Amino acid sequence: MGAGVSRTCYSSCRTHSHVASSPTAFHLTLHLLVVSISLSPLAPTPVCSTSIERTLAGGTTIICDRYAFSGVAFSTSKGLPFEWCRAPDVGLPEPDLTLFLDISPEKAKERGGYGKERYEKEEMQRRVREVFTNIAAEAREQETCTWVSIDAGRTLEAVTNDIWKEVELVLGSSELKPLHKLWHSHTEPS
């Protein structure tokens, strides 16, 4: 994570400590911990979902760093079942736009600080990238969430310009989209 990221709350500090150096992990517990603190440090998913929906209904735009997809990608890459990793997040509000900053492990290694966190190993990053690619393909099939992959191996200016172009398309749209639920079709009977 870049400079300026606050890790002042207890759960964020503990999670970062694990990611940065812990030699062992209970991946099942860690996944559920990350899911709960990334959405709300005190609330289970249904309460968080209601809070998000209420905030959106009030006219506030919400921007999330990682949201549900990151936890699923990293936990699945550690060998946990995809459906199990996805289950805690089913029914959360689906994003109008997901920006995936895609960078090859080779290009990421050229940047300062790469490899300091336990998951910044080339093979792990390849597995994570593959899971994100699968999530993106599934999101595109659903046609309710816009998933855009941005080549993050370019200059900061080029990546920033691409991000703003996509964000402005969403913010500038006068069309009010209905609120869809994340992975909802996976819980409904066929």
C-alpha cells in the first residue's frame, strides 16, 4: 500500500502486520476477518449492506478501495474454495464501476517496496491476477457492473488519466441505475 494510507485502527494494524510478516496464517479466519473489517469494523455484511444502500440513497457517491473482489481473489489464490470465499459478500450492493489496476508481477517488481508484504511473491501475484481475470469475466457476463481493466504498468499520469476518464463517465451520467446485488444470481434458485 502506498504512502498516506492510515493504519491507525486496531484491526487494520493487525491485518497489515499479518500481511507484512506473519509466517503462519489461518486463511479461513483471516478471510472472514478481512471481509468484516474492510466493510465495517463492527458490523456483519447485512448491516453494512443496509448502511451502504442508505448512503447511496442519500445521494452520496461511495468509492471503495478493493471492496469484495480483493478478498475473494487473495483467499482463493491461497487455495480456499472460490464459492466459499465469495459467500460472505453475496448480496452486498454491486458497484457501478470496478477499476482493476492490472500490472504484471515483472513490472511490479521494478517498483520500490515490492516483495515486502508476504503476498508480493511472483507466483502468488500470478494466481491472484488469474482469479481477478475470472471475476472480471463473470462481472462482464452479468452486464450490471462495469469492470474496466487499466494497464497499471504505465506512467502514473497515464494511469491517472484512464482512471478519471472512467470515473467521469459514471459521475457524468444522468441515468440513475437500479441498485443490483453483488453475486445475487448465485443465491437465487434457477
